[in-house]
Amino acid sequence: MGFPALLFSVGYSGSWGQACLTLEQFIDKAAELGYDGVMLGAKRPHLSILDWGPRERARLRSQIEKRNLRHVCVAAYNNFTGDWEHGEVPHREIQVHYLLELARLTRDLGGSLLRIFTGYENPAAGYVPQWNGLVGAVQELSRRAAEFGVTIGVQNHHDLACGYESQYDLIQAVGEPNCKALFDAWAPALHGTDLEAAARKMAPITAHTTIANYQRRPRYRYEPAVVNFVPLAPYVQAVPIDEGFIDYRAFLRHMQANGFTGTVAYEMCSPLLGGGSVQNLDAYARRFVEFLKSA
């Protein structure tokens, strides 16, 4: 299909007990595995704004360019509805400032796309105030990030706008030309959504998609009083790209048919079947490159 393939650094961050590479080691790894670009996690141990000043950014950009990684996406970790219990704290200003500094960092690395999250629903306020606050914050961020030539990509990860219909509504409500969807298939697949219908609606406003695949593992709780088991929400086990329940060949085909021309990232953002060794991480990442070429 010809989509540029990006490797997400979170898979090599040690966050779930897997192998941990430095950011410089990760850049080399992505190039060696055949990727066209990188998605860089904007927190420690990787791309924290506290650790990457002008000299460090220039050095990292040079390494990225020397390794011929032509696409750079920076992945923020924000929550616009965090701690709404304490209204005296200027959370919106704090988070917009953090994200704006990441937009600057994105530009400094030669990139033009900043991934953001929305917010987890907070019981301290109703849905509508949280939605309105989210729209206002993303509008302000997008307008300010335009100064750096950076697109703000809203991923369907946190509670607000996680459903694709609401994600579409959010992008329309923000209404800024540099605010796009980062529409992923795994969330609506877990929701039981018709992925073809979702792709048809979301493809025209999507700049990037991040891919991971899973198998469902049933879970139960034993109830001794009735000598029986109560079913629980299944655990989702990360598996290689072509072994999970999400049909990514069909998803990407529907996205492309409906106007998607962006980048595709591979993430390993939970414990992998087979463990967290570098060898297993590399095998998963290499398999994705092969998959994308044949999709």
C-alpha cells in the first residue's frame, strides 16, 4: 500500500519490564529494522523536555537524518481532565504549555506531527463541561502550535472521544486546519465497532494511525457459594501483527480507499507473548515491516 512505517519507541522503553534502550540506541534500531521513521515517546526514559535541550536536540536530529529516517512523530502523554477536583490549579495552562513545548521540540527534530491524548472522564464534573474544556484546550494548542508548523494529532485512546463518532465530532468542533485525527483500529475493534464504517468516516481527517494486535484471553472469578465462575472482561494479549483478531489488511485497505495517505506506526505498548527480550521485540518489529509491505 506504500504507507511509511514508523516504529514507536515506547516498545523499547522498559515500561512493562521489557528491554530498555536509550533513545539513541532506539534510533539506530529503527533504521536497522527497515523503518521509514520513528514515533518518539515524550517522557522518560526517552524524549523528556526536561532532558533534551537545544544541543541534545540538534545531535538527535543529526542522527535521525543520517539514518535516513524521514518521518518523525512525537508522542505526548497528557490528560486534559486530570485533577478537576481542584479548580484553583491552572491545569489547562499547564498542559497546553507542556504540549506547546513538545510542538517546539517536534519542529527542532525535523518533525511536523505531535500526538496528543484527550482525557479520562473525571467524576468531579459532568460530561459536557469536560467536553467543552477539551475542545477549548485543543483549539488553543492547535493555534499556538501552528507557529511551529506542527500538526496536532488527537489519538482515540483516553475516554473522551474514544468512540470514532465522537473522535470525528471532536475534530470538527476544534475546527483548526492543523488538528487531525490519529485514528487507531484497536480501540473500536475492542468496542465491537464496524471497522469498515469507521474507516470510511475517519480516513479523510486522519493524519496517522498506530497499530498493535491482540488475542482475547477469557477471565473468570470463582464464586464458591454457587460453585461456579463469573465471567470478567477479557485480558487482551499482545501478539504479532498477523496473529490477532484485528484484520489490519482490511482496515488499511478501507482507510486508503477513503482517502488516508498518512503514516503508520507500530507499537508494542503492553507485555508481548514471548516476553520482553530485545530479540522478541525485534522479531515483532521486523514482522510488522514485512506485513506492511505485503498488505
